[in-house]
Amino acid sequence: MSIDAPQLIHGYLDDSLSEEEQQLLSEWIKSDAQHAQAFAAAVLLHDRLRDECTMLAQGEEQAQPLAASPPRRWLRSFVAVATIACCVLIAAVFLWHGVSSTPTAAAVELDRIIAVNSSPTDRTFSISLEETSFPEERRKAVQTERHRPPKPSIDGALLHVRGPNQFVLQRKVPEGQLFVTGSNGRVSWAVRPDGPVRFSSDLTRFNHDVPGHEQAMPLNNLHDGLEQLHAAYVVQVLPVESLEDDTAVAAEPSRLLVAVKKPGFRGPRRVEITYAAASGQIRQIRFVDMPYGPERLTLSMTLVDERPLGAAYFDHESHHDPLRVVEFEE
């Protein structure tokens, strides 16, 4: 049976594939390394073009005069179309020359990144929320959830990690107070601005409002999240320039590992890992279209510090007054 791969890829990008078509596309990707590269390139090109169109549309709205003359409207439309065409050409050239690693080599590189960043070194990441969207079929769910208390915002949060199972996530509630959750590898805990401190022997007990927990890719467990990329994603390694605000480590070149989700799997549509080429140290992780309840989030985690935080930092006692009531939960 012949497979119309371009049509299947277009359907994947439009989120319109049936289960049978998703299976066909998945088998086509697995059948040949070049198929996997073509799939990853198509998704990257689609996203670059979508982002450029969005920025052009936003700029057009901001610059739109109250009464623009027809010639000027025509000129702006022409410039917009020409700009998009140039972006497509540039992106296509970049993809043809940039997506050069084989899936096997990329998988080996991913293993190296996982091993390096699973060491018990204390790291602090700053989380930035870039975009929030609501798929059409989930808008009703948003309406039904409005009566629930708002979740602490993930934008501007700080995530401290040590190895695979120890973390402290610091967020702020709407009133500006800190809401801290964490785990020391033996128990998990939550310190709200008021009420009792809670802890549990279930290490996932207080992860329910952390993006990625439903997709086995929680932000607070980098090791398990990165392991998911092997089975559920097509992985490629690209060259990339150093981060704009990266001055301390600018002497060491960076590389970009891009993982595009295969059809039929759950998780963010794309994961981008910027890391130090020689050491393998993660500098930034970007999640594109990560499911979060009824929402889809695009967010990034940027490394801001790497220093010892103290033996007891991941215990809940380090994050609240000793007079607070502490309760155990099953």
C-alpha cells in the first residue's frame, strides 16, 4: 500500500489525522532515518512560518492607521507576503543544512545529556511562560474550571533541582506570596502561604498542578522527562548560537537538540534543548505546546545558577517557619 507521506504530515500539523493515519505516519517515520529527518524538518519549518506570520500580524495591527489609503494597504500586504516568502526560503535552507545528524547519533547525544544532567549537582532554572493557547475542543473545559481556585502561575517561577528526584519549585500566588512545593527524594511536600504544611511518601503527590505531570514529562524531574524523548520523539541535533544573555559561558559553543513528537504519543509537540557542546550541561529547555489541563503552554527553563544549596535545602523544614503545623498525607 502506497503512503502519501506529505499529506499525512500536513494532517499531523493540522491535528486532523485519524488513529489509523497516525499509525501509518508513525510506521513511515520509523521505516527510514531520512523519513524521520524529513518529518522533523517539516514540523520545524511549519512552526517557524507560523511564528513569523503571527509576529507580522501583530505588527500589522499595531501599525494600522485609522484610515489607510488603498495604495499603502497594498504595499503593506506585498511587503508582508515577501517577508513570509523570504522566511520560508531561509528556514528551508537552514533545515536542509542544519538537520544533519542521524537519529542514531542524536540518540547517543541525548543519552550523554541525560547522564551529565542527572548528576547530584544543584541547579536553578528560571521559568518563562511564552504563550498560552486553548484548543477549540477544550474551550468548554476552560469555562467549567473557572470556579476553581487559580493555580499559582508558572511564569517567573524558580526551579531548583538536584539529581532525578529532588527539587524545589517556587511560585507566587496572585497575592504575591510564595507557594513552594518540593521533594527530598524520600517525601514530597507543599508549603502554601497559609494553612498546614503537607508532606507525603508519594513523591508525585504535589505535582498535580505542575506542567508536564500528565504527560510523564514533569518540569521537576528532568531525568524522567528527557528519557521520554527516546520513545516518543524524533530527535535531531543542530548548531546554535549562544544565548543572548549568556556571558559567563559564551566561550564554550552551544548546540541545539530538537525533539519533535511522533504521532500517537502524548506530551509537548516539540522540545528544544540548548546545551554546552563540550560538557553537555543544559542551558535552556523549551517546551512548545505542552498540554496543561485545557491549555497548551509554550515555556522555557533557563539555567541561572549552579552552586551547592545545602544538605537540607530540599527538606520542607528549610522553607517555612518552625512553628507551622505539619500534616502527613497518604
